[in-house]
Amino acid sequence: MQVTFCRLRTHQWCFILFNIVLFHALLFGADFMEEYFLQSPPFSYTDAKFMEIREQARKLDLHLMKDNISKSYLISGPDVCSEREVFLLSVVFCSPENKTRRRTIRDTWGNVTAYKGRAVITIFALGMPVSETIQSEIVNESQIYSDIIEGSFLDTYHNETLKMIMMMEWVVTFCPTARFVLKTEQNMFVNIKSLADYLLGLETNSEDLYTGRVIHQSLPDKDPQSPNFVPVSSYSETYYPDYCSGAAMVMSQDVVRKVYLVSELVTTLVPSDVFVGICALRAGILSTHSSRFSGTRHIRYNRCCYKFIFSSSIEDDRELSSAWRDMNEGEDCTVMKTYYGLVSCKVWTYIDKLNYFNKDIKDSALSF
Ligand SMILES: *[C@@H]1O[C@H](CO)[C@@H](O)[C@H](O)[C@H]1NC(C)=O
Ligand SMILES: *[C@@H]1O[C@H](CO)[C@@H](O)[C@H](O)[C@H]1NC(C)=O
Ligand SMILES: *[C@@H]1O[C@H](CO)[C@@H](O)[C@H](O)[C@H]1NC(C)=O
Ligand SMILES: *[C@@H]1O[C@H](CO)[C@@H](O)[C@H](O)[C@H]1NC(C)=O
Ligand SMILES: *[C@@H]1O[C@H](CO)[C@@H](O)[C@H](O)[C@H]1NC(C)=O
């Protein structure tokens, strides 16, 4: 083996090298391009309009309104943050009926309550269920865990934007000490540790952060038959502005405040993550892309890959539990292992995508 290796000519070496480079370019090229092109250009906040919003956001104090605002919630969780310094507040948008999923999240990634001495809190944001039995179960559940907030609107897809506004109002009113706010969905896995590590790295410059998987030039759904239909009357431009996928995104406290302030001026008849994107643009905040967020994609489990990324969709409760257990056992990942893990994750993601397309084309049944 060694002998044949040594006998390779220069052009053969070049060929091998070329293939290695090509392999990496194909695998990670898209990520690099995305991170580069979706990078916000340098931005100046000198525009008078933006300056005014910044000033208002800084002064915004709903503290005195606490009691009044509480009345518009079914469960307002006033003591969840209770004046303490919170480094990262995770808000999981959850359907009221999905008690099992909440339990799974509490037992897995939601169980992280501190990282490097800083407080981390995970709560669930719900709308109203249709059934009263479920409502009383939720009240019970919230008494046990104190990690639920519930608005007084029906929990439906079309009311997601109301939930988003509720979340921001709640943060400003009941958790103004939270430095960063993560918004995510019940079907997601979030690696709180790697995310907190990244956020700690920003600490000296922790303002104006609006980050996640950025969706570029997406089009409003113009099909009147579709449940996601957006009429021209509610959004008239061709493309949505760049926005962070709502599957998992992080905002700093000042961004939540600014977005909340301008939210009154923006139509709520668009998907909730687009809504935040439109508000952010109005407030002079630009999105920052990170390919460590998966968006709505599922990333095939690999230990060192999962220790590196920020989020992935995992629908299955058992898969989430076993991934979590496995991640937290064993030794740390070396740079080489992390690298190998990322390559493996990437390759599987491409293969899964191909499978998905094939399945789509053949229209074969749900069986895999
Ligand atoms: C709370 O609501 C009541 C009645 O609607 C109103 O009289 C009161 O001024 C409000 N309090 C604050 C702090 O806004
Ligand atoms: C959750 O965290 C607590 C303390 O941090 C620990 O005792 C408990 O075993 C954890 N639960 C799970 C399911 O990991
Ligand atoms: C709520 O909890 C109480 C006591 O813990 C229990 O008796 C009751 O049945 C529970 N209600 C529901 C709807 O689960
Ligand atoms: C949103 O919530 C309101 C208030 O509960 C309800 O009247 C409305 O039907 C809900 N919207 C949808 C689309 O479900
Ligand atoms: C609960 O959430 C999980 C993850 O999104 C989903 O797979 C499951 O179908 C949900 N169950 C209910 C009852 O909504």
C-alpha cells in the first residue's frame, strides 16, 4: 500500500487532491456561499426613523401594566423569570393537545437550566384548545411545571402570528431581563449548549441579533385554494424580505422590543416568521444567516454533528430521547471527529433529500 502510494506521479497526486477539494466544495460550498451572500451588509443606524424606534424600545416599560396585561392571558406565568438574570429564554410554540411532546422536551433538551453559570429557561407558548377538558389539564400541568404561557385565542395555524406577538409582549412585560430569546417549534431539537456557547462568544456585542436559517426571496403563496394563501391585499410586494425560519431563531432582547413596537403597523395575515422579518426590516434590523440552524429539515443523527449544530427537526419522541441520551454520554468530540460528523450529516442530508424527491416523483405511499 505504502509502496504504491509513493510511486504515484505528480499528476496522479493532483488528481486525488482535486477530487478531495471537489468533494468538499460540493459538500460545504453551498453553506459557505449562503453565509457569504446572506450576510447583512454593514449597516448604519443613523437614520432618524430607526434611531427613534431604538430609543422608544429602550424606554419601553410594561412593568406597571403587568396586572392589566395578565388579563389577556389564560395563563400568564408571571413568576417564570421573576426578575432574575436570564441568559437564554427558549420559547417553544406548542399545540395545547401535545402533552406528550412537552414531556419529552422537558426530559431532553429543555432540561438544561444553566450553562457556564448562566440561567437558561425553557417555556411553552400555547393558544386555547377547543376542548375544556384539555384546558383544565393544561392548568394542572402548568401548576406542576410552571413553564406554560397561554393566550386567549384559539390555537390554530392562522393564529400563529398572534402567538408570536404574545411571545414578544410576554418577554417585554414578564421577562425583560432575558438577554436572548430563542423561538422554536415543538417538532424541533435544539442544542442549547452549542447555541449558548455561540451567544456567549458575542457577549460584548449582543445587540441587534436576529439570527437563524435565513430564507431569501421567498414568494407569498398565491394559490387561493391553499391554507397558506396570502392575498395581495395583505402583502403586495413580489418577495418577502429576508427572514429567519421560524423553526428555530434567536433574537436579542432589544430586537424583541423593537419588533414588538413596530408590530402594530404590520399586517398579521402572513406566516408568523415572515411577520417578524417584515417588522425587523421596518425597525432597521437585519437578519444573520447561520447554517448551524437546520430550518425545517431533519438532520440524520450523528453524535459529533449534533453536538455542533444548533437545531434539527425530530418528530419522533423516541428518536429525540435516544439522541439526547447518546449525545450526553461518552467523551467530547475532537475537531477531527466533529469534522467527520459534519461530513456524515451532510452526506445523509443529501441522500435523504434525494429519497424524498424520488418518493415525490413516484408518488409511492407513505412507506419508506
Ligand atoms: C388597567 O386597566 C384599568 C381598567 O381598564 C385602567 O383603569 C387602569 O388605568 C389600567 N392600569 C394601567 C397601569 O394602565
Ligand atoms: C434533568 O436535570 C436534572 C438536574 O439538572 C437531573 O437530575 C435529571 O436527571 C435530568 N433529567 C433527565 C431526564 O435528563
Ligand atoms: C388536576 O390535578 C388534580 C390533583 O392533582 C386531579 O385531582 C385532577 O383530576 C386533575 N385534573 C385533570 C383534568 O387532569
Ligand atoms: C384566532 O383566534 C380567535 C380568537 O379566539 C378566533 O376567533 C379565530 O377564529 C381564530 N382564527 C382562526 C383562523 O382560527
Ligand atoms: C406532537 O408533536 C409531535 C412533534 O411535532 C408530532 O409528531 C405529533 O404528531 C404531535 N401530536 C399531537 C397529538 O399533536
